[in-house]
Amino acid sequence: PVRHALARLHEEGLVEIAPRRGTFVSRIGADDVREIFQIRRMIEVGAVEALEARLPRELGEQMATVVEQMEALADGEGFRDYSTYIRLDADFHRIPLAALGNARMLRLYEGLHAHIHVARGLYAVAVKRATATLAEHRSIWDGYQNQDAEATKRALTVHLANAEADLLRRLEAPNGG
């Protein structure tokens, strides 16, 4: 089972297997981040468009709970428990995608998000935009809560661009953060 799991992680690009040396977490480069965020924008904004005619208010209610939990973790411009914040962030972005009922798209998205989790974990030392990130999540949530697809798409686009820029800045910093 372990060998099978490692082979799958290798196929997904999350680990590198070096014969007789070991298995290592793959490094995520700037080009990887740009490609992943481009796909994320297509999927997440596309989900809003697919839900537009029936943008369910319940999504806003589900997202509100996650936003409140993320806000409770804020500590100045960082988060007290960054790994929990990352999990909540993934939950927040997954809620509208799950509402579509497209299991294949959700699996594809979660595979992409796994790469971002790896990069965030490797470069978590300089998280300095908690206030802005929480405000961006709240704007996305507001769009869903108000059933305003255009506002939701704008808020998502801004948030993903800022998250991408922040992660790229951390990746490209000389000390990795």
C-alpha cells in the first residue's frame, strides 16, 4: 500500500523518487505556481458561471462558517495555526465546486490544490497578509451571500491573483520566504 501511494504521489508530481536515495517532496517552482493558478481561475470562476442561474444562498451560509473559523485563527498579519488555516482555505474554495456535483472536476481541482498546499507548507515562514486574505474571502462570501455572480467572479479573480503573487514572492525570495 505504501509503494502504491508513493507511486500515485509521484504521478501527481507531489514527490520525487530517487532510486537508492529516497523519496522527497517535490519542489514547486514559479512556473508551476503560475500554471496552477491559471487553471484554478478557470475552474473557480467557471464554477460561479455554471452556478450563476442558480447561485444558491446556502453556499454563502456554508462559507460564512469557514470564514469565521479562519478569522478566529488570525494573529496580526499571520495565523496562529497555519496548517488549520490552509485546510479551511481549501474547504472554503471547495464548497462552490462541490455544489456543481461534478466529481471529476472536483478531483482535478483537489489535485491542483494539493500542489499549492505543498508550496504553502514549504514557504509558510513569511505569511504576512492575513488581514487582506480574510477581507478577500469575505468579499467572495459576500458575492455568494448576495447571489451576485459578477461580484463573486471579481472577488475570486482578485483573491486568486493576490494569492498567486504572494506565493510567487515567497518562492522567489532568497531565503524561501
